[in-house]
Amino acid sequence: MSVDTDGGAADRLTPVLRPVRAGNGFEEALEQILQVVRLGLVPGGERLPAERELAERLGISRVTLREVLKVLQDQGLVESRRGRYGGTFVLPRTPDAVGEEELRRRIAEADIEDVLRFREVLEVGAAGLCAAHGLTDEQAQRLRAALAATQEAPLGDYRRLDTLLHLTIAELCGSPTLTAQYAAVRASVNDLLDCIPLLVRNLEHSQRQHAALVEAVLDGDADGAREMMREHCAGTAALLRGFLA
């Protein structure tokens, strides 16, 4: 199954799914598929790749994969459907579905400052690398398409497409290790963002920053890209601290 993306990437799951290490196949596979769901890389209502493809990409048996999917189903994150158009489908997640007790648990368990600082280090570094190394024509088109998707996004889909834009920058920086680390920390950031409201004024400001960031990257302005990403991360951090700290 070829997974298309809103940002024009050939496969939006590439930054997250990778072969697991021997010994912890079940745990690492569960972690990666949870990241796919939490990052919104497969939106609610859409189907995960076929079992055979997922098992091959993760380097695990289909028996182990089915155990992973059973856990996700028990947690109410996916559902299995039979028939010709069946498969494993991600269940929609809406802010209203997150109960007050769950919000309190997330906030209590998160070291907000650590998450935000690590996110900034990774994002600023990735933006600078993209600008300094330059992008191919295909990569530049991917970045432009990811930006355009956020600009055209309905409010309810904004955070998912915002995640895809930032994940695209992380992937294009050329460091698979950074990309994997960013996917993990972004999943934690998204858990926190689920706890606060979407503010139209903030989204408009974020979009201006996104446009300036992409322009700096495409112009090869590494200092400008780093500074704009730092400013962008600071805005999100201020909101999260204000609502949750």
C-alpha cells in the first residue's frame, strides 16, 4: 500500500516506521505505531497500511504485529474491519473526547519544560541544517506543499497538518536519528496541545511564521531559519505554559 500525504511526500510514515531492534520487537513496534496515531500521520477514519507491509517495515512477524494491533484496539485507538475493504482503521480523536481526568493525567506526567526545550533544540537544528545544506527541487516542492496544506486546512485538521509540516522539515534535514527523536517529542507536544484550545489569532500568527520559515530555508538562510523556528517554538511554549503550568 502506498501511503499518500497532504504534504506531497511519497510516504508520510517513513520518518516514524523503521525496523525494530531484536529483543524488544513488540515494545518498539507498539511505540512506533502509537507515534503514527498520536502524530496524526494516519488521520482518524483512515486505514493503516496492510499487515504484511507493516510487519515488513518494522521487521517483525505478523503474529507480533497482531498482538500490537490488539493492544491499540483495546485502548480504543483503532478498530478492525472485515471484508474486501477491511483492515485496521484509526479511530477519530477529538479534543471533546479527551476527558478531564485524562487531561490531568497527561499534565501531571509530563515534564513540560523538558519537552519544550528538547523540541526547540531539535527543531531549530533541523531548520538550520535544511537551509545550510540546501534542498533538491523535489524536496523543496515537498516543503512548499506541506506549507500549503496548513494554509488551506480547516480548523479541525490544522494540528495534524501542522505536525506534518514540522515533521517534513525534520526529515529533510538529513539526519534519521534527529527525525526519529523529533517524532517522539512531537507526539508528547501533541498530547499537551490536545489539552489547550485552538486559538484563531495564534494560528494566524503561526502561519505567518511558517511562511517566513519556509522562505528562509528555501533561500538558504540558515541563521534566519534558525531564528524563525526559535521564535515559532517560543510562541507555542508560551501558550502551553500559560494554560498548563
